[in-house]
Amino acid sequence: MPLVEHSKLPTFSVLRERGHEVLSLNRAVHQDIRELHIGFLNMMPDAALVATERQFIRLVGGCNRIAQFFVYPFSLPGLAREKETLDYIKRYYSSFDELKELGLDALIITGANVANPTLEQEPFWEPLIEVVSWAGENVASILCSCLATHAMLKHLHGIERQPLPEKRWGVYNHRVCQPDHPLLREINTRFDVPHSRHNEISRSQLENAGLTVLAESREGGVHMAVSPDQFHMIYFQGHPEYDINSLLKEYQREVLRYVRGEVRDAPPFPKHYFSDKAAGIARRYIEQAKQALSAGRPIPAQLEEELLPELDNTWGDTAKAIINNWLGLVYQLTNLDRRKQFMSHVDPDDPLSLKINDN
């Protein structure tokens, strides 16, 4: 079922160009089809903001429920931003106050970069807790990704994440722990998920707090868990939303840091992500880049171009299926009179404008 282009957010045009079904708001408001309104709290740093936005909106748009999906990105104060990103957010994102008035059916919260010893010391902590406190009473379900998972488990259950001896980085095979859970309906009993993190929360920590672990990797740790009520809070430690080249871009950034002398050691390969041929290409590139730098020449820029054809996406279909199950449950639980409420905010002379602040 289609996403609805309810604003001028560029992601909608990008997804349409890539073959995804995106419905204009003018068409959507004349169809008698149920809507779901999804908030998307994007706390990712500037370099990953738009990519993460596109990845999650694409997953929502892949749902096969008979519904129109309105996705509302918003962000928080307290996150370090460059002016260009602040201008983008001001132009295309909603405000939390607007969304509280409009009402949401569900909420997705991304990870974020941190710079302080504890999460409570981060400048975004209080605004994040404000959002979650409101959502806890007003949306059917909240899906947390990566750092958001660690923050919410700390806030709601007092669980402290534990530093890993080394970065967990790569694509890991997971096994379903609760095959009868409705979020895992028709899911393969084994599936891959990318991980990229320095900390983790263990299965024992989750189960001791009364949560249910749904998917775990022997090597990568817990990926997916749910709150004791089995649905209101959903926690991901991995990154099922990643593009095929997301880990590659991260690897390339680390390689450039090494070549420029910013770090002493070359980065390891993301586990279970590079084939033998891809690893050979990466090693050759590092040597070429070091030689170029020593000779005063520009560092070659072809690493991603050469490596991308050697990569496989082994997680996308499962990610889409889990999000489909999640939104199906949201669909069953949310208010069926949402259309009347939404239509009261639409300006008939400008279908891409929501009169959220007009009373």
C-alpha cells in the first residue's frame, strides 16, 4: 500500500523515482481508505539524517496492509547540527507540538551519537523523555532502534548498557526465539541483521526486567525484544533498516581516517559482509591510498564503486516482513475514526499543507 506525500519532504520523490508507490495527498484525501499516521523521531547525526529517514520510510511503505501511510519526521533540540541540516529540518520536518495536536498511531525512534559518560547527561535526554512520556499514553506502539533502545531500557527499566570489548560491526545471523509471537508471523527462523555499536544489553538483563527476547545471534547478541505487554515497546539493537552499502560507507570513512593518520590501525572488515574478493579489493585500495598520500596525490575515490557489486543484502526482506507485522498490529488497535480528524487539518487550496496550528 502506498505512502502518502503529505509534505514536500524530498524522500518521497526519491522513493517514487526508485519505483516505490507514493500517493499524492490530493489523491489520498479522495480515497476511502484507512490511514495510519506514523511519527518518525530522527536523532541521527547530520551525515546520516536523510539516509536514515529514507530507510525507515521505505520500510513503512513496504507494508502490504490496505492503508495509506503518513510518516512525519521530526527531531529534538539538544542535538548538534550544522546550519544546513537545521534548515532542512525547519523546512521539511514537523514539530513535536504539531504532532501532539494531530495525533499519531505509532512512533519510530532512531539512534543518535553520544558524547557523555551517561545517557542522562546527553542534551537530548529530557526532550526525548518528554516525547516518550506523551507517546506512552497516546500511540499504540513505539519502535526503538539502537541507541534509542538503550535509552528507553534505561529510562523504563533501569537497565544499564554494557561496553563491548570491541565494536560489534557486521552482518550477523540470528535465530527466532519466539516463533509464535505475532511480530514474527511468517518470518524465517533464521535471518541476518547488520549491527554497528560499541555497547550492548544482554539477554539476561532483558529477561530479568520482564522483557521477552524475540531474536538473538550467538555472535551478535540480542537484536529484538519487546516490553512485558508484548507490543507497546519494541526494541532493536541491530539495524534492519540499513541499505546494502550502509556498512560500506562506514568502513570507507574509517579507512580514510586510517590513511590520513587520524588512527593508528587499519579498520577491521565488517564481519560476514565482505567476500574474499571484496576483502582483496579493500586491501589493495588501502595501499593505493597510502601511496597516493605519500606522493602528494589525491586519495582515490573508487572504493565504494568497486566494492558495491561484491556485496549482498541478506536482511532486507525479513526487515520488511517484521515492519509489516508491526504495522498490521498497529492497524488493528488504532482509532478507526482517524480520517475525520486528519481531514479537519487539510487546506483544500493547498493539499500539501496541513493546517495543524489552525483552530
